[in-house]
Amino acid sequence: MNAIITVVGGDRVGIIARVSAFLAERNVNIEDISQTVLSGNFVMMMMVDLSGSSSALESVKKELAELGTAMNVSISVMHEKVFSAMHRI
């Protein structure tokens, strides 16, 4: 099962490292990643595969939101099918 993770906030050292470490600890594979810095704001999107994870999507969503709060960034998680449906023309 794939999901889309977005991370948005002020740019600083360690954002990618902390998010990717969180995912690795839960055996969530990063399939694709894109990140940029726009006017000092860090923006990252990841497509991840949760099929090997023992954590349910809802649990990952909740824990990532908590991590985002601790890091002072916004982290959201959306099932790939929902994301695709929202962005279909």
C-alpha cells in the first residue's frame, strides 16, 4: 500500500534525516522523494510503500503529525488513491 507524505515548514538541518529515520524504524520504504526550498520554506513530498510495515496507516499518520509538531513543521499523510483522486483532472 502506497501513501503520499508531505512536509512543509521552515528550512533547517535534519528534517529529511528525522523523517526518513522515523520511516526506516517502521520498515516503511521511500519509493520516490522530491524536496525543495522556496523562500526559506522547506517543502518535501514522498511516495512511500507501507506494505512491509507492521504499523497501520492511521498509526503512521498520527505519529508523523506528532513528529511534525516536535520539529515545528507540518507533516501530512494521505493514501495514494485519495491523493490521485483529488488531483485527477
